[in-house]
Amino acid sequence: MRKNAEISPNNGIKTKRIKRISLIAGLILFALYCLLATKFLGSACPVYLIFGIPCPGCGMTRAWISLFSGDIAKAFYYHPAFFAAAIIAVCVILCVIKPKLKKSKAIAGIYIVLSVAFLTAYIYRMIVFFPNEEPINYNENSLLAWIIRAFSR
């Protein structure tokens, strides 16, 4: 039988390097997908493209653009819970920096409260704005709509 392989200190460095390269490659592929899907399909959201309904994050990009342009009212119009994404991002970064925070009840509570706010905003917007008002409108060119039209003929 073969003895246990020796663990060299370089294995950890190689693993970290592979993880970083994978992360960078994933981000590049995601950015490429977003650019191409937006350019050729009109949206990068797979839920919107496949099912024709907006996803819970629909309007988030426009909300942040509006906020950075100084129009806070328009930011809240496009997505009332846009701030939740920033808070979640900060929590995730803190958990990466300090892994013990992952088990924190405070972080779990923040995630729960923000998730409820996010879903509440989505349900409200679907009731009030769907299907005719931006950014919560129906995509008549979605895959599902196309399939329904094809079978209803």
C-alpha cells in the first residue's frame, strides 16, 4: 500500500491561486454574458428572458444608477429595496474577512430582515405594477411566451 502523501506548503498556495483564477474567469464570463445578452436579447436576466416575468432583483441596476445620479426618489421607484444589496455585500465581505461572523446571529438576522424586505418589495411591485409598467413589465418575447404562442396556433 502507498503511504500517505506528504502535504507540502505549496499545495495551499496552488489551491488559493486556482480559486482566484476560477473566480476571475467566472466574473469575466458573467460580464461577457451580461453584455451579450443585453445587447442581443434586451436583458441579462434569465428569469425575464425565459419566463417573461421580472425577477425579484429587476430594476436594481437602474436604481443604483439613479442613486449615483442623485435621484433618490427614482432609485426607490426602480427598486425600493436596492439598499439591501449593498448591506448584504458588506456582510458577505465581512464574513470573508472574519469567518467567525458567518455563525453570528446578528448576520443571520440581517440576512433574514433584508430577504423579507426584498421579497415584500417584489410582491408589492408585482401586484401594483405588473404587467405594464417599467421596470415590472411582461416580456412578450420570452421563451415561455414564444412556446405558448407556438402551441396555441
